[in-house]
Amino acid sequence: MTQEIMHPRFVWWNGQRRPWEECTIHVTELGWSTVGAVFEGIRAYTGDRPDELYIFRLREHLERLERSMRLVRLKLEYSLDELSEATIDLLRANNVHEDSYIRPLAYAADTSGKRFAQIGHDAALLVNTSPMASHLKSGMTQVAKVSSWRRISEDVMPPRIKNLSNYRNSQLAGMEARLDGYDTAVLLNNQGKVSEGPGACVMLVSGNQVVTPHVGSGILESITRDALIVLLREVLDLEVVEREVDRTELYLADEVFTCGTAAEVTPITSIDKYPVGNGSIGPVTRALESAFDDVLRGRDARYGHWRTPVELAVPAVV
């Protein structure tokens, strides 16, 4: 029996689509190259037909990648159009016919034996894909705790970008939560206000209003969060307020959920052992999951500008 291949056939690396096995670097390159590395998390979703695959907000993700690279002083040598075409080509070459995660990763090249704060490093850029099934409308929920770790702030590191080093902050909070018997965490900022979860933004429902911490709260400038605000306003006809959020508002909310590329819309049913609402998925969260799924899978024509279609080859039926 042949062993199942657990990785894609190809990755895109430094301007070329290459076989997986050829894309290696020396072990001495590990370390400083990744301290300043930035990345994007992008999702592709299948449609209702076997030839349908849509990348969600590809352009916006690549624009954020460019901003992240600029902030960590890495130069992007490719146009956004080139990266878009490379991503589409990679999905086709890997014959992707399932919900998938796409990760562009930019890092400092040739760092072996060099000091950590050098200026002017050339940037290497990798794009790879992997299967990632959606959990929207699956009934999945999480229980959370407010972490003892505080969210990094603007005077420490830039929280608004996807820098790998930022995610150590999220890892510590997430590990603490799991060791304490919870699924996930909520981090407060240095002012004691709600910031975000590990790798996900936070939203709460109170009456007919949806509240989420504003971008000055130390959150990532989330592309999914931005889209959900639009859907909450335009599809569900709800008021959305971006402001500072107190910890106790989480305990008194009717509904709480996290959101992001990986999180999608993830209902939170209790926080610090306070039940959220009646302790089950609330009606706003359910409606939002359904509306978001329709957008991602090409059913809602109003938001077609958020989708980049990938034309897939479908084997002929014999």
C-alpha cells in the first residue's frame, strides 16, 4: 500500500511554482529569519458545483501582506496582481477541490550567521496550501476564559499586522486556557479592556446591537471582522458599534462569538464559567453563520466582489 501524500504537490516560492520536495532551506536559516516574518491566512471555499472554488477577499489579504511587510521593513518584490495569479495557479496545480487554507509567508532571506537587527535583508516569499474544512453551521462551540496574559500593545509590537512574533502572545494565552480546561481565551489590553482572542477577533450581541472592540484596542485589523460588520448591517439589519469593551460586558452579553480566517464565526457559550445567554448558539450568531456561508460559497451575488473564482478542471464521467 502506498503511503498517502499529506502535502500538496506544489508550493510557490520566490517567484516560481515548484515541487514540494525541492523547496528546502538549510537548518541554520531558522531563527532570526522568522522573528520578523509576516504572513496571511486566506481561505478558499468550494461552491455548490464541483468546478466551483472561491478565494475569499484575496486582494484585501494581499494588500494587508504588503502593509505588514512594509512595517517590518521587508520589501515586496512582486505586484499584487502577480501574487494573485500565482495563488490561483497554485490552487489549480494542486488540483484543490476542497475547502482550503492559503498561507503567504514573507521572511528575511540569508540570515545564517547574521545579527538579528540588520537592515536591508532581502525578502523570501512562500505560498502554500493545505485542506481546512469549514465549521460554519456545524454546531461547534467553544468555552473561554479571560487570560492572565495581556494583549501586546502599539508601544511593544505592532498588533495590527500578522507578524509571526505577535502570535507568541496568542500561543501563551491559548495554552493557558487549554491547560485550565477551556477551549480558548479572551485577552485584555493594558487598559483592562477586551482586545481579542488568540488569532481571532471578538464580537458580542446585546439586545439589537452588536459590539466589537475598536482597532485602537490592540486588535489585528481583521478582514473577516470587516466583512462580518458589513453582513450584520446590510443582511441582518443590525446596529454594529466599534468601541472599548469592558470585561463584564462579556459575562452579561446575549451572545458572544469570535471571528477570523480560521475561526470563521465561532460561537462562545460560556466565559469564566458564566453562561453566555442561555448557554447555546444564539439566533444572531446562527443567522450570521448562514449569511457568511452563502457569501463564501457563491450563493449571495451581492458580495461577488469579495470572491475570486478559481476555474477547476472536473474529470469527465465515463
